[in-house]
Amino acid sequence: MEECKQHYKQLIDESLVTQNKQQFLEKCNDFTDEVIKKDILPEDIVNIHKSYVTSLNLNKQQIFDTLDVLQEVVKGFGYSYRDYQKLVDKMQFHDKEIDLASRL
């Protein structure tokens, strides 16, 4: 978890100075894949974000800029959840088909 915290803080720092948005967004997506594999919750990411941004002396615009990182990371969790839900729906459909076939 500590490694993920440090990586996320680096992403926030980079978001404040980056010029190449596309490359930066790819880094955010890579980070999202990493935390999903490690089973870290979106709430944990939000808490890391809040505590780190609070500790920095940022102006309003910079705070808004850091929200781009949070948005990208949380968006990845949404995609992952939708994929999971599609899989569950398919499994339920197949379970119903198997149940119907066994009754015949």
C-alpha cells in the first residue's frame, strides 16, 4: 500500500508540471491497472488524494489540476466494475440456461 501511495503522490506532482497530457494519462491508466490488481479500493485512492493535496500548499487552480489524476484513476475502477458486471450477467444467464436444460 505504501508503494501505491508514493506512486500516486508522484502522479499528483507530475500533474502539476506536465506538458504532455496524453502520456500522463497513460501513466494514470497504468497506475489504475496496478491498484486494481492489488485490490486497493477507490475510497483508499480518494483518501490518499485528500491527505496529500491538503499537505501541499496549492492554489485553487492547482488543486483542480490534481483532480484530473483522481478522475482518471477512478474512471478506471468504473470500467473494471462494468466488465465485472457483464461477466456476472453472463454467468447468471448461463445458469438459467443450464437450469432450464436440466429440467427438460
